[in-house]
Amino acid sequence: MEAKALTAEEAKKKAVEKYNGEIKDTPKEDDEYHFLMKAATGIYFIKIDARSGKM
């Protein structure tokens, strides 16, 4: 059985929980979510695989 792909909201929650920042942009390209996140320590670009949830 194939795993259910992450929704944009699930991926966003995962990124915020791990890096504790504010999401500025959330485009999805192919099977990846791309987040631009502003945190206290800087601005980060985070990629999350929509199928596996891997960052």
C-alpha cells in the first residue's frame, strides 16, 4: 500500500515544529514543498518530500 502524500498544511506544520520560524512562502514543485522560513537566526530554504515527509 502506498503512503498518503503530505498536504501543504501538514508539511508546513512539520517545518515549523522542527525549525520554529515563520513561513513566508510555500510553493510546491513536483513532489516537493519548498518553504522560505524566517527564524530568529536567519532566513532558511526548506524542502520537504510530499510523499515521504523527509526534509
